[in-house]
Amino acid sequence: MAKGTLIHGRYQLLELIGRGGMGEVWRARDEALDRRVAVKYLKPLGNRQEESFLRTLRERFRREARVAAALQHRGVTVVHDFGEWEGMLYLVMELLDGRNLSELLAEHRPQPLPVEEVCDIADQVATALAYTHAQGIVHRDLKPANVMRLRDGTVKICDFGIARLAHDIGMTAKLTSVGMAMGTPHYMSPEQIAGIEVDHRSDLYSFGCVLYEIATGAPPFDLGDPWSVLLGHRDTPPEPPRAHRPDLPAELEDLILRLLAKDPAERPQDAAALARRVALGVLGRRTAPGRLPQPRQAERLPAWTRGMRAGSRASGSWSLRLAPPDRSAGLTGQWTGLAHATLVRPEGERRGPSPEYLAVLSSRHRAGLSLGRLGRWEESCDVHRAVAAERERALGPEHPDTLDSSYEAAYALGRLGRWEEALTRYRQVAEARARLLGPDHPDTLDARYETGISLGRLGRPAEALSLYRELIAARTRSQGERHPETLRARHGLGISLGRLGRWEEALAEAREVWSVRAEVLGPDHPDTLVSRREIAVGLGWLDRWEEALDEYREVRQARERVLGPGHPEALASRNDEALCLEQLGRAAEAAELYRQVAIPREPGETGPGEE
């Protein structure tokens, strides 16, 4: 894989963000939905390329991808899509903004993580494991690198299904020539080492190893070689964590040691409840008397959580029941988080929207997206507006799912040319997301960018210009000055300058954006070519038509080379070049280009000079 690769005409690879034994992870752009995603592709391991092996690989990959995509929990990475492209198997996942626990530990060295953070991580990971284990799914390779802490404090487990895939296919069935079972040595359970069948209790042991490391700074058996580490897991009791860190609460040490029991039957039967009690107990004691811990400014609780409690005691009258995953949702199903949680009284009285009703809304939302991809924008708009209204009634006006539907409705309205309505919705979504996620969150900034597009379409370039300046500053703060989204905002600023007649400034902005895009995205990337066309537009308005012709011609040739001579964008570039030739008084050449655009072709037929 390489930067700029477009997988299946949809996923544009932007930046390599991780590489491991099984493949690579790329930051990518979903061109169909205009959102950032992570694409993980798996490299075929070993030399076994027989067709029977490849068939097995594809079959197991599809199965595990579907399993991973069915997981719908705030503590598990969302899988959006999967497939095969040019012999490579790939997964498309949500792009996480944060660091894994290995990276957090590296930042804190030589100190381990603060006690409060360890307890919070323990609570969230245990809750996510309880959910996945209830679905009959075992991770098999839980380790600090597979646990992400996001900027807002959310903790997510990554790579469900990847370890199982490797195990089932036999790609990594041996760690050494003496027959070690699959896993990462510092976090393997005794039953994994013994090579026997494992269940959810193996994940609990690995979870204990992770907690031990983030609480003390080192894993429980930090010995000189993999063999010694494995023998330590199998035969040696772990040293109590407080021997390394005396300030650890006794309850936290007890949780870790119970998770590290050699016999699976001796590990906690309900690790989530135990971790929650430890977290509440420790955090409660470390707070001033009579006060509860308050969220940091970046972690303000959204309006739709009002009235919710952190959880109930086991003897309480309320229980939190998680709905089973929506198996019909497929790989592009939208995670609805707490929308799938229903409070239930013991006698069966239900409060809040049912999981079935929310699943129906999720399906309708996906149907609206599909209608848009087919160009049926009227129908798409109707669906998204209806779903937004129903989600608002069921979940509240500032729930993420409600805002997603409202955003999609605004997009459809824009495609229909109803820019006043689109502008109103985009502004509402941007304001709500700023309150919910923070003013610099990528989703907030996406809505603000679309607000600027709407203002420009409505002939209000001065307002758009002001908005783009603010957006550039926010994008630069949160993502960097060379990030593609920062450059997109700068492109919008340049267009607004042109609409205000400030063509010298617009041309300078277009040149700078084109230069950086060519370096970051590549000279033939669609965004780079759009910037180059803006250079030509600016030159034309400044009556520098000879220079403009050179730019238009370069864009046309690049689009024909990348997209093909019959692609709509390539044909549009021929029109641009012909218009420029007209301005230069070269009518015969202009007419020939117009003729090439106007005459329909048979499939595979080439035009003049295209052999």
C-alpha cells in the first residue's frame, strides 16, 4: 500500500499510522461519506499461497470481520466495512483520536500511570470485556497496545477478531520452534501457554497483566527472554503490585491479583462489577468530603445524559440491560452507544426507547445514506429528516445519533440546492457538537466547514471568509497546518477571497495550498488538482490567460491520465481549456476541444491524440 492509493474507488489512504506483524494501519478518507477512517490491511504471512489456503483465509476473514462489526459498545472499536482489494484483505474502522496504553506509559516513564487513571481504565475495559464476553467473543491478545485512551477519556479495546483470525488460520500458531501457543508473551494466560482451548477467563488474566503494568510500570513477569516470561506465567506467583508501588490502594491490588490467578476458576466471575466497585471506592475517597468527582472541561457530560447515574449496586432496584447487537446492521451499521441501553425494573416495566426501535432507526439512517450514494437526494433528504426527528424524540436533541441524522439531512438539502435550510441545520449541528464534543473536535469542525460551504453558495462570501479563518485556526490547533482538513479550509478561504474580488490574495492562497497538497497528498490527487484549477481561475480573472492556459492544460492532462479521458472531471477540464483558448482568440483550437467533449464515444474508443 502507498499514500494516495484509492481502495475500491472509496477509501483514500492518507498517512501510515501503524505497522505490525500482520499488516499496516492507515489514516484514510471515506470518499463516499466524506469522513476520516482507519484502514487496516493484512499481509499474507509465510509462503503458503495455495488456492485452498487463500480460500480459507478469505472465509475466516469474512467471518471474523462480521463478528467484529456486530460489536456495538462504546468500549470497542467500531468496524465499518471490510473487503479484498488487489489480493489484500482490509478492515475499515473508526479513526481513534488518542494514544494506546503503551504510548501513555512511555510518556509517563519512569513513573506509572496515576492511580485515578488506572482505576478509570480498569472500570471501562472491564465493562467492555463483560459486553464482548456476553456475546461469546474472546479477544485472545489483550495488551496495552490494543487498548486506546481517547482525548475525551473514553477507553476502547481494538483488534477484536484479528487474533482469532491468526489463530484459526494458523499463521501465527507458533511463537517458537518448541510449540508455544499464540499470544504476546508478557500478557499470555497459563492456559494459552499450555496450548489448551481458552475462554473469556483467558482475557481476564491478560487484563490483569495490563493493569499490573500500568499500575506499576512493568508487566508482572518482566524477565530476560520469552521462555522465562512464559514459565513465570505458568509457574510463579506474581509479586504483589504494592511491593513496587506502596501508594496503590489495597482494593486495586486485590483486583489485579485475583485476575492473575493461575486457575481460571479462581478468577473473578464478574470482573466488571468488581472493577466498578474499586473505581468508585478509590475515586470517592480521593475526592473532597461531600463532593463527587467533576469531569474535566474537555469531558463535559452531554445534555442527553441528564438523569442518568453512573451505575447501580448489585442489590439496587435498577439494572442496566444491554441489547444484543443488531446482526442485521451489517458492516456499515452505525454504533448508537448508550441508545442501546434500556433501564428495566425487576417487574419488567421499561423506560426509554427499546433496542428494537433504535435498531430500526439505525437501519433507516443507513438506507438514507445509500439513497444519497445512488443520487436520489429527495428521498435521502426525507429519510434523514424523519429519522432525525424520531431520534430527537427518543434520545434527545444533542445525542450524537440525532446530530448525525441532522447533519446528513443538511447535506442532502445542499445537494438539492436548498442552501438556506442546509445552513440552518449545519449551524445547529455545529453548535450542539461544540457543546457535546468540544469546539475543536473533528466532527464539530466538519459541521462548521459545511456551514462555510453553505454561506458561499448563498452569496455571503464575507461571512464565509470569517468562518474559514476561524476554522483554519482550529484545524491547525487540533490537527496541524499540513493536515488535509486544514488545507481544505484554506481552499475555502481562497474561494471566498475570489468571490469578494480579492483575486491577488486568492491566487496567492491557491498557490500555497496547491504546493502543500502536492507534497502531502501527491501531485495527481483530486484535491491537489482542484487547487491547481483555482490557480488557473485566479490567473484568468487577473487577465493572465497565457499562464492560465498552462495550468488548465496540466489539470486536464492529469485528470485524463488518472481518471481516463471520458471521465466527467476530465471532460470538464477540456471545457476549461477551451474557454481559455477562446479568451486568447484561438477559436479553432477551442472548437476542436468543444467538439471532443460534445461527441459521444463508444466504450473503449479513444479521441484524437489519445493513442
